[in-house]
Amino acid sequence: MVSFWQHWPNRAAALYGKRNHAETAFSMIQRLFGYRLRCRTEIGRKNEVQAKLSIFNLFLLARKENFDGT
């Protein structure tokens, strides 16, 4: 990893920025809905995660509209 940062600092910074955005989004989702999944089956867990992501996206859209004043 150190070698990657030394040889390609621009690429490393871009990748680290993407990771930072992803971790921030996961942190926000966990803060809003909790970190535990309540479903026992694999299909149920996938559905629960998809529902949380959909609701989180709606939350961000609603928040954006409030800040834009539209």
C-alpha cells in the first residue's frame, strides 16, 4: 500500500476519497437505522438492506430539497 501511494499519489488519493465517501454513507445509515439486521434468512437480510438503502436515498432527497428551497 505504501508503494502504491509513493508511485501513484493521484490514483491513491482518488481511491481513498471513494472509500471515504462509502464509509461515510455506511456510518450515516447505521446511525439512522441501527447496525443490526433483524431478519434471519439471507433473502430477508438482503431485502432489509435494500429497504434501508431506499429509505436512506429518500431521506437524502428530502433533505436536499429542504436545503435548496424548492
